[in-house]
Amino acid sequence: MPLTTRCRHCGRMFPVYAQQLKERRGKVDCPQCGGRFDGIGGLLEEPMPGMEMGRGDMGTGGSSQPAASTPAEMLDLSEGRRRRGRIRVTLWSLGVLALIAGLILQIGWWDRSKWLQHPQVRAAVEEVCARIGCRIELPGLAGTMEILQPALMELDDTPRGLRLTLALVNNAAVSQRLPQLQVELYDAQGKLAAARRFGPELYLPERDADGGLAPSEVVRPSLDLEDPPTPASGFRVKLF
């Protein structure tokens, strides 16, 4: 025999069965608003007016209430809502994962010079770029390029001319771009008298600047400084 319960959300009355309440631990879904509530707590003492006693035709009498759904129909509606809920949760989870992946890629892009210091990472990225036709710029890693044996001498054939020689070595584990050299000249009082910056196309004109400097590779650039503004008593070379 069907029982009658009332939805606590919208007030809709509809039939339920004791076995159905037992299987669902009293929880039912309203066929009108879809809200889930305690069907046992909403039970009415009297059945719905005009409701037949059999299971085949419930709520089809002369009642002013809308026709009640059968238990099978209610189960179908409930399962459909659960399926839609699972789809929403899945889509939401995929969206969150996409946002996290985008954030990781963005952080990796910001710190790409740090990641590219690792030979294995750089080799993998270069292999991918070789397949898709992209190009990776060589890094410039602070503190890994070293100046050795700097010397400044006067030129015999040029009055007040100076020649700078030095050795430049890459101490990193990966190839690096060739840096810019800044030559600073100081007077007898130790004050800066002149400064000039040179790109690799000036101090290594015979070398392709895009090729960079391989790990542990040493180059020996030479620069002629013609007609400095004042006689130099000291000098310094900086890398940029």
C-alpha cells in the first residue's frame, strides 16, 4: 500500500512505499522540485485524495493535486539528476586542472632561464624545438662567465692607442650567449675617466654571436681603444 509524503521544499504531496523508504534510508526526491528530503518525516496520516491503492495507477483520480509519479519514474528522475551532477563535477574538476596546468606553465616560462641551466632539460627542449621549428635563445647566467688574464697595453703605431686582451671562459654546464664587455678607464686619482661597451660582433668579429660559448670553452678577444680621452692609470672590464 502506498504512503503519502509531503515535500518540505515545495509542499508537493506524492506517494511512496515502505520498501522504497527502507532501501533509501528514508531519503526521497521530490518529482516536482527535485529537492531531496526525509520522506519519513514528511509522511501524512491520510493517503492523497483519489489515490488508488495499487501501484499501477497512483494519483490519477479526481484530486486537485498534479498526478503523482510512479516509483520507477522517480528513480529515473533521481538517477538523471545524479548523472548530471557527476557531469558537472567532472567538468569543474577538468577546469580546475586546466587552470593549475596553465599556472605551472606560466611559472615555468617566467623561470625558463633557471630551468634551461640543466643540461637534460635544455636537451629535451631543444629536441622538441627541432621537431616543431622553434628556436631557443641562449641564456646568460650570472656569475658563470669568467674573465681571465686581462691586460691593457699601449699600441706602438697609434699615439695614445691602447689594446685590451683577455680570456673569456664559460663555467656553466650549458652553452651561453656571448656577453657584452664594458671597458672602464681610470685616471691617476682613481676616478672613472671613460667607459665604453662592446658587443660580441666587435670583440669577436670572426665568430657567429648566435652560436654562443660552449661549456668550458675559452675565447681570447682583443680590442683596440683608439685615442682615449685621458691617459689611463688603471682599467676594469665588466660583463653584461
